[in-house]
Amino acid sequence: MTKPRIWAVMILMVGSLVVSPGAEAQPGGSAPVIQPLVIEEMVHDPAAFTQGLEISRGILYEGTGLAGASQLRELDPVTGELRRAVAVPGNYFAEGITVVGDRVWQLTYRDGVAVEWDAGTLTPVREAPISGEGWGLCHDGARLIRSDGTSRLTFQNPDDLAVLGGVDVTRDGGPVRGLNELECVDGRVWANVWPSDTIVRIDPATGEVDLVVDAAGLRDHGIPATAQVLNGIAHVQGAEFLLTGKDWPKMFRVLLDPER
């Protein structure tokens, strides 16, 4: 079965979505595990196969996938409502996005290119070659960080996508595979882990996971059991984020705060 249509078998958490008084310490020195605290439920297009989500200059950008149906979208970051959407060129299967200045980079899954867009007009500017699969993408202020579905994060030049290095991601000494949509925040990388409703926070200097978010309980808020996985992380401010999933009918404004 292919990546876009695998219906993952997941263990769903039972009960209300509550954050514990602090990050729950795990045995053996494991990375702490927290749950998101839902602040607000927002609309989300249930036909949006979400691959990337990011807020920049008051605009919520969303990249969606599937060959022949991929789009770059502009959403209202307060309500989640769609403002406009444009088709990705080339019949590509699009993946993660990130904003760099006045441009948006959008990966493709197995098409071997990334599309650069004008962030203001949502028009394609150019295409640049990439090697391997494209999954998630974020910009840490100096470089692009890309995932490819493995446990590897690749660092790339935001101007020409030249590879600058990379790091292997581990949790308690073991590899974390399936790294998907990414969000760079304050020197850390937040990553959806496919095919699950788990998010990990990564130190890109070492590749070590230092925090785990168990977001399976979001499904208790009106997400169908048959809906695909969580995929979409946009940082708002502080510990506040927007989270959604592929074909989810809702987007959630949450706190991901290990100090709560």
C-alpha cells in the first residue's frame, strides 16, 4: 500500500484531553511525554490532504498533496477558513512547505523537485531538483531542514537547496523513523511521526528527541476514527500551536507546554 492511502491502526487514548501537571517522566530516562491542551476548535477542509502548515506575517499557509490534486493554500489563521488556493504545477504529488522571506518552498513526494512560490501572489517562481523523497520542511532562520520519511533530517541551503549536512534522529538511543511534517521553533524541530498521532521535538544539533506529544486524544473531539493521521504543525506564539491532520474536519489551537 502507498503512503497517501494507508489507514494506520492506532491505539486511541480514552477520556478527555487533559495536560498533566508537568511533563510525565518516563522510566529509564526517556523523553518526557505530554498531551496537548485544546484552546479552540477551528474549521478545516475535510478534503484537504494536509502536508504542510505554517504561519507567516499573519497568513496561514497550507500545502496539500495527492497527484493531480495538490495545492498551496492561504488560510485565515484565526478562523481556519480558506482564502484562496492554487494548483501545484506539473501534476506533482506535493508535500511539506516552509516560508523563507517572500517565498514559499513546497516539496514533492517522489517527483524529484521542490517548487518555489511567490508568497504574496501564490504564483510559481521556479523548480529546483531534490534527491530522494520529500516529506516535511521547515526553516530555522539560516537553513532548510527536510525529512524524507526515514529517521534522517537533511540540512539544505534555502537559496539553491544545496545539501549542507544532516542528523539522524533518535529517541532514547533508537531511531525515530517516519519523520514527516516539520516546524522549526526556537532552535528545535517539531515533527509529526508517520503513521501515528505522535509529535516529537528534536534537538537538531544532536538529533535527540527531548519531548514527545501524544496527540491521539484529539480524535475525541469529533475526528472520525477512519480519518488519516495527524499531519500539520504551525507555531503561533510561545507554547501555542495549530494542529490538524490529513482530511481532518477540524484544526485545533493547542498548548504544547511541558511546564503545565
